[in-house]
Amino acid sequence: MLTIDYYLVGEKIKEKRLKLGMTREQFAEKCDISVSYIAHIERGTKSLSLETAVKVSNVLDVSLDYLILDEIDSDSRILSALETEISDLSPAKRQTFIKFARLILKNINEL
């Protein structure tokens, strides 16, 4: 059975919101929810309804899988979460990541 870690969900939301340079007030307005509810969500003290989770994921431009799941169990979910993580990197760090990924792929059989 799936157990959602709302503290982790809140941390992901806050981290992405800050990377996008949004205040809680701006984020709440874009999600059409109250600032105090956003604060509770980010602290993990309140859960999100499905409707709110969809609004949040759309505003942050991340998948619901990325927000809600701690462990990702399918290839498409893994790729989606990885894509989200990579898109948050600076261009230089993205290139470094790609170089390491290629190196790992080249040597995966030796691991």
C-alpha cells in the first residue's frame, strides 16, 4: 500500500517554488489557495487534495509522481522524475550530469 510522506511532499514543493523565485503569496495566488494552506503543505502538516495537487504540479511544472512519490517504481516514472531533476540544473551542471551518465552507461556491466 502506498504511504505518502507529506513532509517530503512539502519539502519538494518549497524547494521547487524557491527555485522558481516565487514567494508563498505569489505561489498561493497562482494555485488559487490560501497562503496559510501553502505554509501547512510545505511543512507537511496538511495533506493536499487531488485537485490541489494537480494545481500545484501545474504551477511548478512537475509531475504528480515527482511530488507525491518517494520511491519511483516504473520506467516512465523514473524518467519523468529524472527529467524534472535535470531541468532544475544549471546548463553547466546539466552537461556534467550528462557526461557522468554516459560514463556510467558505458561501464554499467562492470559495476
